[in-house]
Amino acid sequence: LIPLSDKFLLLLADLEDFRRASFSMSSADLFLGGHPALHKHRIWMRRYIADRKKKRRLQQIIYYLKKRGLLRILKMKKRIGYVLTDKGKKEVFFLQLRNRKRKILTKKNLLLIFYDIPETMRIERDYLRRTLKGWGFHQIQKSIWASRYDVAKDIKEYLDENKLQKFTHILLVKEFNSYPKI
């Protein structure tokens, strides 16, 4: 089960993907109407807007997400809308990582990643660590992580996008004597 706050963030991300700039409570049905990719959101959103208590809960979630810096208010003519901040977009990225189905490597294979990211890039290192957890990696040592999932391609893309490839090494281990507990 996905928490309501996460559902709402994923809804906003999908709206942005379809060039809908913001979400407004008063026009939620209009925003969600028609497009097949938004159907999953349409079902739960109608339920929350129709019920007074659930609508209040949704408003609390929006307040909570704004307070965390994941949403910002966008004032339109006579309405108020909400859009994701950069921090909110990163949070959505991690949510999508956790919910993605991954292919498991064969029984004797293991994917390892080693990194030595400088202290001056602490934020990037922390995000890498969080991303690795999202991909199903387990920490073996401080900067050595192992996984049974086939996510090497995703890791390479992530490292290229964040300019971390020169600080990292990825190994696909085919056979090993001792198996780390992951």
C-alpha cells in the first residue's frame, strides 16, 4: 500500500509529464479527465474530493508536503495550484525507484558497486546511497554495495546524469566463494 502523500506526489509528477502545469482541488476532475494514463489517479482522487473528511485529509497532506519543501503554490487567476519543487521531483524519482519491478540476476551472479566520492560532493554521495537502497542494494562496507537485481544499466545512466562515473566502479560477479548476506 502506498501512503497518500506518496500517491499525491506521483499524481503531480504524472500531471507534469502530460504538460499540466499544476494541480488544483477545484478543477481536479477536469485535470484528470480523459487521459488513460491518469486513470489510476482519477479513481482515488474522486473518492477523496467527494468525501468531506477525506478531502480534509488531502488538504493536510498538501500542507505537509509544502512544509517539507516538496510542493510550492502556484497562484492562477482565481485559483491556487500546486507544483513540484526540485526537491519534490527528486522524491518522486525515489518513489518510482522503489515501486519499479526489477529483474533478478541468476543464482550465482551478484552486482557490486564501489565508490569513493569526495567530501565536497557529500549531497551527491547521499543521494547515490539512497538510490542504491531504492534499487535493492545492501551495504557490505561503507562504500561497497551488492545487489541480486539486474540494474547495471540504470546505475550507469544515473551515474552519467550526476557526473559520478569517475568516482565509481561497477562489477558483475559471476562466481564467488563466500556470499554476502543480502
